[in-house]
Amino acid sequence: MKTEDLITQLAQNAKPVRRALPPGALTARWLLVTLPVLAVMVLVMGPRPHLLALLMQPRFAAAEILAAATTVISAYAAFCAGRPDEPGWKLLMPVAAFLLWLAELGRQCFVLAVQTHGAALELHADWLCVPAIAITALVPAVAMVWLLRRSAKFRTTHACLCGAMAAAAAAELALPLFHAADTMMMVLVWQMGSVALFTMLGALAARLGLTALHA
């Protein structure tokens, strides 16, 4: 068969390829799944007393805003990682957002430690936050894997890591709305530690899931 004939035959029989959605559109779809799940989780667990007044406090609001920013930025970076036409610097945005979030919590911990003469540095076991973050992050993580399967397969490790960070940060965004930590040190060690732990475990599970489903 001549090359021209082969090209003609392939062009006539080839199925149309659906254009991949841009990262912004995929992020919006993920948020459409994630936000209702977070709201349901808060309602099921029971919102904290005087939640509206708590949200008006600058310290609490700053932490929640940075958690929300980390969630959205990480999700966006995960979908950018799947596309070869997206620059690599976008994959560093979740790291910057997380460090800024962590720095703000550290600043709050230091300020409260000075104001309370070290009482804010007390640390004891808080086993509720670990399963709460895991359960809350489950549906967002599954939705992330489902959407990543339908995006371009490029820089899979980075996509899974950023996606797991998005799911874990989303869970931590909801956690303070129904669970109060006794001290800021508990927030830093238990809650943020849980976010870091589930980010690593979630990235590994997501990569294995993508590999198995792709095979």
C-alpha cells in the first residue's frame, strides 16, 4: 500500500478525538463534587457552636482562607501536571501555598504562646482529627483520580502528589468547622501532620490506581 493511500485510509477511518478539558474546567468540576461533600461532612459531624462568630475572627479566617487557597491551587496544579503544554513552575504553586499556610499557623502558635505564657504549646493526643481528615478526603480523592484518568497522562507522579494535597487540604478546610483543637500546637502537629501524611499516602494510592486502571 502506498503511503498516500495509507494516510487517506487512516484519515477516513480514524475516530474523532475529544479535546481535553483545560485545567481550570477540570478544577471547577472537582470543586463541584468536593464542596458539597465538605458541607455534608460538617452537617453530619455537627458545626461548632458560634461558628459564624468564629469565622469573623481574623486568626481563624486567615487559616481557613489559606487552606482553601491550598486546596484550589493544588487541584489546579494536579490537572496542569497532566498536560505537556503547561509550564513546570505551576507544579510548585501548591508547595508555596502550603508553606504560606504553615507559616501563618506557626505565627499564630508563636503569638498565642507568648500571650498565654506557653499554654498554647501544650500537646496531647487527638485521635479524632486523623480519621476525620481521612474520611472527609476520601470522596475528593476518588473524584480527583477519576478526573485525572480523563486528562492527559503526563507527569503522573506530580499530578498524583498535587491531587492528594488538594484532597487532604480540603479535608483540613472542613475539619475546624466541626472539630476544635485545644491548642495551636495540636493544629500544627496533629492536623497539619495528618495533611502531610495523607498527601504522601494519597499520592501513592492515586498513582497505583491510575496505573492499574490505565493497564
